Amino acid sequence: MKSLGVIGGLGPMATAYFLELIVKMTEASCDQEHLDITILNRPAVPDRTACILGKSKESPVPMMAEAAKTLESLGASCIAVPCITSHYYFRELQKAVSIPFIHLVKETAAHLKENGVKTAGILATSGTVSTRLFQQALEAEGIGWAVPDEEGQQKVMHLIYENVKAGLPPELPLFQEVCAGLRQKGAECMILGCTELSLIKRDFPVGPGCLDALEVLAKRSIEYCEKPLRPAYLSLITR
């Protein structure tokens, strides 16, 4: 039986929701049919965006790599990290262990291609946008992309840091304004490319044409561990 390892705490609420998604999306009729999961909650991992943008010299890699090694030693078959920005360090982290990391960003692009999306809007931290993680993954799948302008990106960061991470309700008009701007640029589907944005979708109506990258990670984690997926989650784009 395959076992999933999770490096959590980046942030804690997103990790809790990721576990909830896995349980909800797995086709199981009893406890014994669910995934075997080991979670290491590491909220002390330095801020990924701050490091990428040069605002901090503290790298998240050492603590995350150590967590990955611990998960491998505990019998994990693969590792998921419910933090999108951390995938900037994917290659360094993968080198630390012999078991595979599930690449959330590439899997999100693949899901969009499977569903016939031609152009996607990217809602993510400034760190993720600056690294071009999603842009490169989308281009590899032949999908066009759009990102918010400077004002729009400030709104996204406000939603992530001043609302969700601060434990406050999201200012939905800001979310809607950013999405409208991306649709004007030709985006058919909005990628919720930050796990804090996933929490907005969980609690509030975001409308049609949104894909939660955290749901993609949950879906692929279930499939990698060879458990059945509930049919309702075969396509994850909101209708």
C-alpha cells in the first residue's frame, strides 16, 4: 500500500484544508479505504516569497529537505507540499530524497490541457509570479497565460496576506476585480495558484471558470497512492 507524505504548515490552514480535500475526494466507504498519510507540520519554515524576492536571506530549503528525509524514513511513497510558492525549490528538494515529489504546478497545467483550456489567468503570490513557475508549466502544455497588472497583483497579495493569512474574511470585490481584468486579457480559466486563495474558494462563491491548484494536488495524491477518486472530482474547473 502506498503512503503519502506531506510537508505541512506552509501555511497551517492550507494544510488542514488539503487533508480535508483528500478525505472528501477519495471514494471510500469506510476508514480503512482512505489514504495512509504522514504529515509533518513545519510552520517555522522561512517565508518562501520573502526569500525569492530577496527580502529575506533565510532559505526554506534546509528545513523542508530535512522534513522530506524524515517522511521518507517513515515510509512515505511520495511527497506533497500544499504550498505553491515552495515549488520554486522543487529540484533542490527532490535531490534530498529518492521518493518523488508531486509537482503541483505541472499537474495543474496538465489538468487545464485535459479540459481544453487555451488561456489561463494566474492568481498567485508575487514570488510565484516572478519565478514564472506557472507560466513555464502552461507554455510546456501549449496553453497561453495572463497575469494581473501591478495594481491587480497588489490586490492579490492583499487578499493572501492581509485577509486569509491574518484570519480575516476576504474582500471579495478585490478578487472579482482581478478576475475581470484577467478575462479582459483573454483568460478562460483562473488558476487559484496560492493555497490561501484555495481557502477563499472553500468558503465563498468564486464563480465559474476557476481551478484550485490545491484540489489538483489532492487529486493527484489520491491517484498516485492508487486510491479511487470520487467521480465528481474528475474535472475540477468550477462551472
